Amino acid sequence: MAVRAAEADRYLGGKAGLKAGELHGFWSFLQEIILNLSLNTELESLLRALDGRYVLPSPGNDLVRDPGVVPTGRNIHSLDPYAMPSMQAARAGRQSAEELLRQYRLEHGAYPQSIALVLWGTDNLKSGGEGVAQALTLLGARTKTDELGKIGDVELIGLEELGRPRIDTVMTVSGIFRDLLSVQVRLLDRAARLAAAADEPLEMNFIRKHVLQEIEERGCSFLEASNRLYSNAPGSYGANVNHLVESSSWEGDDELAEAFTSRKGFALTPRGEWTESPDALRSALKHVNLAYQNIDSAEIGISDIDHYYEYLGGVSKTVERLTSARPAIMVGDSSGTGGRQRITSLEKMVSLEARTKLLNPKWYEAMLSQGYEGVREIEAHLSNTYGWSATASAVENWTYSRVSETYLQDPEMAARLKELNPHATMAMAGRLLEANSRGFWQADEGTLETLRNLYADLESRIEGVEEEKA
Ligand code: BEZ
Ligand code: MG
């Protein structure tokens, strides 16, 4: 190791114009990370915790942002609620929110009047509250710090300093965010209410513009029309959109939108209570041009789990049903440690995920080496990709064609899958056929016939085995 480090030191150091030995600290740093990554005390710590014994504490973060998170198997401590967003997160959130607006304007020629922003708890814990800072920036607000350095309130940034309109920002926060970040929930709600109440020209304050419009059209109170922070009822989690999609039990888009608004339609009142207000949520979402969510790290991609399409897809489909127009949908990749925030369209991100995982031999061969569970994981990835068709029309035709060719139309591969996990293989054929029948995938009759035969064959094999067992 020492010889290797010395060689690398000479080579890289030379390239970077450094003198011998100047990278020494860097190699030690990397060595420490590798060592900590290889330690695995999770089971041991779990047993200690169950025994009521002491477990060492550790910060909770992304490995890239804070290498102090390894070794794992420690007691993660989360946050100081009065220090979020941190200074770095406030800066990063401000930059990424302005970048989001810049990119939208580049494509659409104007500011989005209203943005549907999805906020998750774990992301904000990892980033120190970057999503919170983004929301405040969009509204044209910032946190206020007291004499002791505690964040306890928010204030509006004057329009002159802001230099652009306040964007109407409809925040749907996860149940985890609601539970863990109650101080931030209050700050965000207060920022939205301050913006709605500011007596400013309506072309410079889109939230006020929409609130006044709502009062006029629906005859509701100013208080109700200014609700911008929504979550589930206390004690409840998720939008259920994923369950409807996974079980193939939804009949039309309205059902998905209905699930989203009925689950996420609880608004925070200024008294800090959650009240069921699906109509107010619908009214607020009626103005949305852009839906956005941060992807907090490279660890979990948007098609690895069903929750991204449940939330971002769910809110986008709701906007589409309310306005008869699909909003622009963007995601932010904030996993880097510096430089400009990367913001990209959902379609590009879905396609990147498919090319780097589902259709990448390195990924699927690694999955297949895991046997039964690996095939289940491939199937889950396909289902999550399909979720982006169902909720956001974000999957291109070639994606399904290539999945079908790679896994099910190739006899050798199909045989491997069937052998390892016939249930998941049948589910993949079923999902592709469903994508075709719902109009998400145009395929030729020969392809569909192959899939139907495969499905029927596996179904009778599985039923046969089950009958034998009975
Ligand atoms: C959250 O951290 O808020 C979250 C994580 C996974 C799924 C949904 C929400
Ligand atoms: Mg799940």
C-alpha cells in the first residue's frame, strides 16, 4: 500500500504540479475512509442497543458530504432544529433555486408562476436543509437569526433586492419531514403567509396574485387561500399512488390524482394544526407550471424506489388533471460537493437511470449473481420505471423495447430469469404487456405474442406447482 501510495503521489502530484509528499494527507484521508467503510458493526450495535447498552453516536449525512458517517452501525443523531438551514445549505439552496428558475426561463421564456415542490425529511437531514432554503428562496424569503445564533423566524427579502417576482410555491412535504422538521415546517408556512400578505404589485408577487384570485373565485378566507404547506394527516405517511400503480388497480389518471390530494391534502394552519383541506390544495396546484424535487444523493436513483414517482409523479399527475396540461418536471442532483447544482428534466433522468441500471449489463449481471432477489430487484426497477409513465409520461418507447429485448425476447436470458425467479419474470412480462395496453409502449404484434406466451407459460407453471403443493 505504501509503495502504491508513493507511486500515485508522484504520478498525480506531478500532474497537479505538486511536490512529492504534498498529497500525503490526502492518501491518509482516503485510507481512513476505506478502513471505516470496511468495518461492519451493525449487527453487534443492534444487539447492544436491544440490550439497552451504549451505542456510539455518529452524524447522519451522505458519505460524499461528510465522510464521518462511516463506520456505520452507530447511533445517528440528526439535527439541531434551530440551525437548519445551515449556512452552507442556505447558500447551496439559494443557488439551486435560482438555477432552477434560470433553466425554466431559458426553456419557457418566463418565470414559472407557481412551483410544486416536494420536500423529504431524509434529504434535508443529509443536506442541512438545502430544500428548505430552496423553498424560502423561491418565495423571496430568508431565515432570521437571534442574538444567540438560533434560527427562529423568517423575513421577506425586499423586491428590489430580490430582483424578480416571488414565486408561488406549493410545498408537499413527506410524513417524515412533517415529523422530524416541525420547526422548518412552521418557518416555511410562515414565509408563504408573509409573501401572500405583502402588499406588492401582483406581477411581482405570484403567490399574492393567486391567493386573491382564489378568494374571488371560491369565496374562501384569506387564511385558507394562503395555505401552501401540505402533508398527510398526522400519523399517516405516503400518497398511495405507488400502491395503485404497482397493483395495476387504477382505472384512470383521476384515480391517481385523487389518491394524491386525499392523502396529501392536510394543510398547516398558523396555529400549527393540520386540517383536511383537499380543495385548497387543488386550488393551489391549479396554477402550477413546474414540479420539482431534489435527488439528494447518488445512493438512491429515481427508479430504485417507488417513492419518487409516488411523490413527484403524484403531484405532477394531479396538476395535469387540474390544468389539462402536464407541468414541466425537473429534478435536482445535489449529490456533488461543489460547483453548480445540476438540474435536469425528469425525462432525461429517467432515461439515464434506465441506461445505467436496467439496460446496463454490469448492473443486471451483478443483480443476477444474487439469484432470486436479484431478479426481483430487476422487476422492481422495471415497475418503478413504469410508474414514471403512469404518473408523468416520462418514459420513452425505446426503454420498454430494449427491456423486452434484453430480458424476455432473448431465449437464453429468459431461461436464466425463469430459473432464478419465475414469479418476478412473469411480473416483468405482465408489466410490459400492461405498458402496451395502457398506451405507454407501442410494440409490434410479434413482440407482444412472445410476451403473452411467456406470461401464460409461467402462469400455468406456477399454478401447477401451487396445485401440486396443495
Ligand atoms: C423522506 O425522507 O421524507 C422520505 C423517504 C422515503 C420515502 C418517502 C419520504
Ligand atoms: Mg416501499
